[in-house]
Amino acid sequence: MSFSASDLLTLTREGLYCPLGGFHVDPTWPVPRALITHGHADHARAGHGRVLATGETLRIMAVRYGADFCESRQEAPLGQEIRIGDVTVRFAPAGHVLGSAQIAIQAQGVRVVVSGDYKRAYDPTCLPFEVVPCDVFITEATFGLPVFRMPDTRDEVRKLLDSVALFPERAHIVGAYALGKAQRVMALLREAGYDRPIYLHGAMEKLTELYKQEGIPLGETPKVVAAERAKLHGAIVLCPPSSIQDVWSRKFPDPVTSFASGWMRVRARARQKGVELPLCISDHSDWPDLCRTIRETGAGEVWVTHGQEDALVHWCGTQGIKAKPLHLLGYGDDGESEPAAVAEEAA
Amino acid sequence: MNEFAHLLDRLAYEPRRNAKLRLLQDYFTHAPDPERGYALAAMTGGLTFREAKPAMIRGLVEARIDPVLFGLSHNYVGDLAETTALIWPAPHPISSNDGGLSESGRQRGSPLLKGEGQGEVRGSSGEVTHLTPTLSFQEREPLAVAPIGHNNPPPHVPTLAEVVETLGTVKKADLPARIADWLDALDETGRWALLKLITGALRVGVSARLAKTAIAALGGHEADAVEEVWHGLEPPYATLFAWVEGRAERPTTLNPAPFRPPMLSHPIDEAGDFEKLDPAAFSGEWKWDGIRVQLVGGRDADGAQVARIYSRTGEDISGAFPDLAEAITFSGAIDGELLILREQRVQSFNVLQQRLNRKAVTPKLLEEFPAHVRAYDLMQAEGEDLRPLPFTERRARLEAFVAALDHARIDLSPLVPFATWEDLAVARADPAAVGAGADADAIEGIMLKARDSAYLPGRPKGPWWKWKREPFRVDTVMMYAQRGHGKRSSFYSDYTFGVWRAREDGSPELVPVGKAYHGFTDAELQKLDRYVRNNTTKRFGPVREVAYGLDHGLVLEIAFEGVQRSTRHKSGVAMRFPRVARIRWDKPAAEADRIEALETILARGISEIAPGETLKEAGA
């Protein structure tokens, strides 16, 4: 039998494993050797032996877990082929968050692309997604239902600014994931001409600082001083999603509760969270982009890691593309959500 | 339609009443006639047309979208209108984030569109189905400039008026095609609003009252001024808008039996109000525990009798009470309390509720739950508006009116004579001893009406007071807490509490008996919230279980209006209007009350007469 993709990548308890290279990709448990697509906590965990990732991802992990998050690390320059054991790997931008990469793994003429999380929509804080032709494309399906067609982020940011203009006396509390989404919202606000300070919950401070060090201009982003909250009339305040309903946010003047997430496409989701101003801004591909990307890679086979895999697998079938769900555990069970690491009463 | 949809969308996310009012007023000011009139009708339940069935909507979508994908989406979103709105093939290209890259990509790739203009699609079973080619995006996008040689006119965005008028006249067979055209033309929010509207599920958190308040405010009126003319008006309410905008006279109501906003009272503050009031200036009467209604009769243009029963909010409930409507043989408007009487005895609110809960009005229901009205006031008689008269004069007219009517279904609410406030306090404490007799359990308290008071719509402060009976009180233990909504969205403000009862082996256990979410100040709420967070033992989604038991737990003194049997609660009892009366930080949980305290109250309330049974111990 000829060499196939399932010889190149197998499934273990820890996640995707490449026997010929002796490494895991985004393992959910500590392993001797890990390749990491991006810095979100469900993909990048601490405690591995050797870690290979983009420089930005390594620095994000160091900020989150401390400098000693693994035994040894190696930076993977984008686009460069790296030999590991009997395979060649190449990192390519995924457009998800700063430093996010797809990993192409190749041996004996077969190429598999592990895309991690990715998006095609505009994001001023990271490099755009690059289509990597392959035999097997491993995709997420966080927003893998045709109801998820994301609007233009510029219109969403405009909604926020319009509300600030309409309610200049009220603070606008915007829930956003601390890595990626928060900085993207800040950058989009700056592009829309908003030049006032953007206030940050303490949980976002370090990562935002890192983004600035990496050369992404985000303007003035002071940390919220607890005692000053009641004075922040008309301010835009970014905080982790768990804090928008927290007592912390109630101390601002008559707060408008907002949330920047692809989930805001669904009214019930917004209402469950008590969101008054939903901002539909997603760091994942929407349905048209998932489908388009699968087509553009030319892959004859698609493996779906996590999300709404049923619909995407079904769609592949209608397009004559082989597809299967991997049922990987541990990846964003709640889609975009970060693990509940951010304590409820933080700050 | 898109403007109306935009309004609904914003209302749906807006929890605050004043902000909703602002949105409504803004819309009613700017939207043209008859658009805004139909919008008002949509929000006040004033539209009647053939509703679209969910199956038909589903059929429309499944002709355009892979049914499997639609099914999965519907399961996920959980709402047919919203799923359809989100999934409907976009008539305009979705403006894309990636610098125009996806313009062609989406068109070529548009994975939703069956056919994609190629005229066929391979179904999952393999057969090739021919479909009408859908318009390409390029043809659809520029609404203004249609390409030369274009066979299809650009989509026409319907107005709300057009939708409503079409639905009223369209032939059933033509309905699906019309709806599909509209869905093609509208944006996503427009599709959602349209589907909500035409499936009769328009719930946007705006009451009819709030919409009327917004309309009234356009002309500097109170909502009651709109209520007065409301029942004579028809959508799209052109005369109403003309009036509130000062372009025309107040619309004359042609309705021979119109609703008139009732006069309401303020609760009296025992500590401060009595000393400022002169007992001789007030008349007292019982406050009955039923539903406040108006019985209105009149003659239409042809001389036929018109009979209407309105709820306090102006809802026409005549259909639910045909037995009572029959009694409206007069021309006039009686303000009174709707009650169930059996063997001349007023039944408790529990019994009335059993009738209110039934959808179908059957002969059996009418027989077992005969509706009566106990008359409080006379607003109008034989075309004469009595509301400007002082209460004593109206009362005299009412007594004569009810006597002349002489109908078993309508009687007078008796006055409660008193000379001093102390007399009145005695009557309130024991109505049975002061003439209420066996009806005492159906008495909620005492009404005080200034003898010289005119009948004023709304809740003017001063002329009318209510003095409710002392609530029941019971000491309970907090067991669970849930986060509140709106302003309290981050606080644990809804408390489930329990009382002690004996297990089979005789050992004590706490059993939940109710839930309360008010009765405390903001400062107390902060303390309660902190208590919940510091004493959490388990979490169930938004609910937290707190520590409770013989040795620990927080005692909440709960005030409530009554107890009824409940099959929904494990304890078998449910309270009416429970609220936190006091927080007993000092009291040990072991000393909280036992279930027997509630069962005793329940036993009192069960002195009701079973349907059809005669009163055996009359006067006992």
C-alpha cells in the first residue's frame, strides 16, 4: 500500500502526532516535542519538552506561562522549510492572531496542512492567511454553519463609535478575548479615527504591551484604575468576556454592555450574555471562507478538528471532497472562548 | 421595512424602558405615514392578516439551501425566523474584510447557492435537479443602475405598509412567491423582522402601552390620552398621528363602547400619611382580590347593543367572559372588580386564576366559574361623562344604576364606614367582623377615596389610597441564588428559599418553597451578593447553591400575600408575591419556620366552595 496522509499524521490521546517526525501539533497534554500553531491557550500549553513555533507565538507563550514554559524552544521562520526526522515542515501565516501559523507537513510526496485556527477577513494585527496547496487540509469549523456570514468589521466598529457618540455619558464595556481580539478591536478603532485612550482591564495589559513591542501601533491604552471607574463617562473599556457581566463592570457610569465575537451573529447568544451592543467580529473563518479555503487548497481530503464539524463534513461530501471529523478534544469547546483562567473577580 | 426592522433590532437589545421610549419616539417622528402607523399596529397587536406557516418558510429556504445544512443551522440557532434571515442567500454581496479579494471568491465559491446560475445542482441522492438560475451578485448589487438587457428588475425593497396590505389581500397560493421576493430584497435585519412579523411572533420587548406612551409624548400628552381614543381607531392611525403632531383635532371616537383609562391609587404609608389626612374627607371600601375591569355598553349606529369588557390595560377581554358580557344590557361604563362567585360567596383569587388559565371558554367552565363584577365606580351613564363629578355624587349615581340594572352578575362593592383611622385599622385587620363575612378571604385590603375626588385617569397622587392587609410573614433559609437582569445583571439577586420539614425518619431538611427578587435596597443587595459569592457550595450555570443547614445559612424573612397548592414545587405549596421583608443576619438557620406554617395558611384559603356544591355551612 502506498504512503498516505494517515501515515503522516495519526491521532493520539495528546492530539495530532507525526510518527516520522516524532512530534505533536498543538497537543493538549505535555509531550516531548510540540509544534504550535498559535498562542491561544487551548492550542499552546505549557510543560512540553521542545517547542517549535513562530517567534511571536513563543513570546506570547512566555508572557502567558512565564519564560520557562518549556525545556527548549526553536523559532520557525515563516515560509522556511525545516527538516524534522523524515519529514519537512513549513510554517505559513494563518491570519488568526499575531504569530499564528498553519503548519505544512510533507513526506514522500504527500502534504498535509494543519491550519490551526484561521481567518481570511481583514486584521491589521497579523499577517494575512496564505493558501497552501495540499493533499489533506486540516481545518477548524468554529463557525462551520451557513448562518455564520460575518459582516465587515469596519461596520461593526462604526456601530460602537456611533453608540459612543449617542451616549457620551455612558461607559462602553467591550468584552473581547485577551489575545488577538482585544488588540484587533483596538487597531480597528484606531483605523476608524478614534484617538482617545482605550481603557484596559488588567487581564489584557501584558499581551497588549507585547503587541506594541512587536510593532503594532495601538495608541494610548491605560489600565483601568478601580477607584477611577465611576469617572469614565463615554470611555471605551476592553475587558475579558467574563467581566462584562461582573460586578467589576457595574462600577462604570451607566455601562453599555458590548461583546466583540463571531457568536454575536446569533441573537440568543447575545441575549444570554446580557449584551446590549453586539459586535460581530470574529477571529475565525466564517462559512463562506471555510468553504472557499477548502476549495482553494485543492485538497482531496479534509479533516475537521473542532467546532460545527457536521455541516462542513456534509458540505465537503456534496462537493465530492472526502471529509471526516477528528473529534479532537480540548480545543475551544466554546468556540472562541479562552479557558476560564481569567478569574471572575479579577482586578 | 428596513427602517422598521432596524428599530425592532435595536429594541430587542435594549433593556431600559427610557431608552426604548427614545428609540420609539425617534422612529415615530421620522417614519412617514402610513409606515409608522402599521409599525404601531404591529407593536400593539392591531394587525390581522393571513399568517405565514413555519412549514412554508422552511419550504422556501429548502428550495435555496441544502436542507441538511439548513436543518443543522436551525438546530443551532433555535429560531426559524432568525435562521432563515441569516442563511437566506444574500441579495447583496457581503462587503468583505479582505480588500476585495473575496468579491470573486465569494461569487465563485458561494457555497450556499444551489445552482449558482448554472441551472442545475447535484442533490445528495445524485440526481440532477433543474433550478431557475438565481441572479448573480453583480446583477443584484447596484440597485440604481440595472445592466443593459437586464431581464429582471432590481429588487424592490417593500415598505411595511406594502407588506401588511399585501398579506391582507394576497391569494394563499401566491403568498410564498411574494415572501420570497421580499426576502430577496431585504437585508438581514429586514428579513428577520419580516419573518417575525408574518409568522405572528413579533416579540420585541415593547408593550402596547409603551408604544402608546411614545405616540402620546409626540404631542406632549400622557399615554392615557391615546388610550381614550384608541379603541375607535384603525391602522394606520393617520388621524392619531395628525392629532399628536398638532395638525388636526383630537380624533372623535366612533366606538360606542370605548375603553377609558382607569384611576389607580398609591399605597399609603402608615408612618407618615395618615396624620396628614382627614378621615372625614375620605370614603372607605374593600379592595377585592380579583381583576380590575371595565364593563362598557352602548349602541352602535344601527341601534344594536355593544358590550365590552376591558382589562385595566385596555385589552378587550369580552370574548373570555361571555357570561358577564351578557349582563351588559346598559349604556354606560362601570369600573369594578371581576370575581368568581359561587353561592353568593366570593371565591379566592386561586379560583379565578383557574378560569383565567383556560384557553377555551366551554359551557362547563362558565357553569363552574361564574364571573361577576363588584362595581366600584360609574364613569359614564347614558352618554353622560360622570368622571368630573366628585366621588360621592358618582357613588350615588352608581348605587342607583346598579339597583336599576338589577342583574345577578353585577353588584355593588360595599362601603366600609369609619370615623377614625383606628376604626379603619380594625376593619382592615378583620374584614369578616365588619360586614365582609365569608368573603373576607377575597379582600386584599382597603381603598380610601377622597369624597370630592374626580375620576382621573392614571395614578394621581393624593385622591386615592390603597391600604393592603398585612402580608403573611415567614422565616426561611436561602438555598440558591441566581444572577439578576438589566441593572442587576451582575448581582446574585434572585433567591430561592426553603423552610424546614421532617424527613420520613423524622430528621429535619430544608425544602424550597419560593423565590424572591425584591424587597431589599441596593446596599442590602451588595451585601447579599457578597454573601452568596462567599458561601457558594455548588454552581449550576447561572445558579449558585449556598451553604445551608442546621448550623449555617442565611435567614430571609419573606412577606407574601397568600399560599396556593402547587404541583410544580417539591414542597407542594407556592406563595403569592413573595418578597424579602428583612434579612435576618442575626437568626440561626435552625430557627427558621417549618412547612406547617405555610400549610396552615393554605388550609385557610381552601375555604372555597367546590364547583356545583351548595354552601352547607352558610354564615358559619
